[in-house]
Amino acid sequence: MTKANIAIIGGTGFEALLKVTKQIRIGTPHGLPPLISIGKIDRKTVAFLPRHGVNHSVPPHRVNYRANVYALHGIGAKRIAATNAVGTVNVNFKPGDLVVPHDLIDFTRCRQLTFYNETPVTHVDMSQPYCPEIRGLLIEKAKESGVRVWDRAVLVCTEGPRYETPAEIEMFRRLGCDVVGMTGAPEAVLARELEMCYATLCFVSNLAAGMQRRLTASEVVGVAKQKLPIVQQILRETVKHLPKDRHCPCAHALRDARLRG
């Protein structure tokens, strides 16, 4: 089986990150993920998984997050760098800004949240929801790009596919959230449950509800296309500079996490 130590999860258009050598589909106990592209970045074998399918046909609340993460784990991926389009809740953030969140709030309701529904009962630590090693490199390479980047932010994940109401956004603001998206959870948690490193590079595509008169999907897509080249470059540079060995708590997330009778 093809192996890749590093994986990227993103939206449509990010396939261009890699010099693709093959595409594979991996079966999992949790269903079939989209086709995974395997290619090279700086002589490193990297897997790319399109979160919403090759043609962006799967809405956020129907993404099979367990199948996606499990498949990447199955081909040997130890690290995942993700991307997310987000709306800003924080009035200081502006469309076009980049954000590397440090914390996460999960407001989803109907998703499969864990790999551990049976014994042994498993409670993973999420004191640092995102891998500090990948986060540090994403921040460093984003700053080197010259684009404004926020290196601390709380990402709140909502169910979708609708956008949030102004009252919901006001609630999130009072809770200390900075950006809002629909795909950050349970992706980060599932990666931690398999002892995979995970961090995400977000780009602000819009002002959240109540901060502008109206929000449209075409507006979000327009900003995404504009930011695509710079996000791709930051991801490439991050992959290039990832050290061979992991020196982060993610690699030992299951240590002392299981209850045994």
C-alpha cells in the first residue's frame, strides 16, 4: 500500500499543492472517504484529501470525518495540516486575513464525534487541541508570506449547512470566539484520538452574520479563490520544514487515556 507520513485536508483546488503521482481510495470501517491524491512536496510523500469530495459535492454536516481521518491514518500519516474557510466573529479580523487557531469550541449536534464508542472507554486530552509543532510552522511561514496572520484565535464549529444567525454570532462573541466555521470539528478530535498531529490554517472569507447586511456562498467562494495561492504556498513551506521526528504530546495522546476494568 502507498504510504504517506504527512497529509493535507482541504477544499477544492488544493490538489495543485502536489505533483500528483497517483490517486487511491481506502476502505475503512466507517465508510469510504473521497479519492486521496498522493504526491511530492520537496521529496516528501504527501497525501491530499478533499474534505468535501473531488467536486465539492458533500456539505459540511454530511462529511464523513471518521472515514477521512481513519483512511489517512491507514496510509501511515502521522501529521495533518488542514485548511478551513471561516467567518470572523472578532471585529478586528478582516476578510482576507489568515488565522491559525489555538483553541476550539464544538457546537455541532449530529456528527459522529469519536472512534471510541466501545470499550476500552477512552478520554483523550484536548488541553492543546492543535499540534504545537505544526501550529508554530504555519504561523512562521504565514508571517514570512507578508499576509496579515492572527496567531491566536478560538474557532467555533457549527453544524451547517446554513449560516449562523446574528444572535448566535453575538453569543459566540460573548463566549470569546474569534472565527466560525463548519468543518473544524470533530476533525481535530478524531486526529488526536489516533495520535495524529493536527493543526489548521484558516482564511477569513467573510464577516459573520450581523456584521454585514447579507452573506452569500458566492462571496465566500470568491475570497477562497483569491487566497488559494498564498495558502498553498504556506502549506508547501510548512511541509518542507516539518522535522522527521515528532516532539509533541500528540504522539502519545492515548497514554493514560483509557479506562480498563
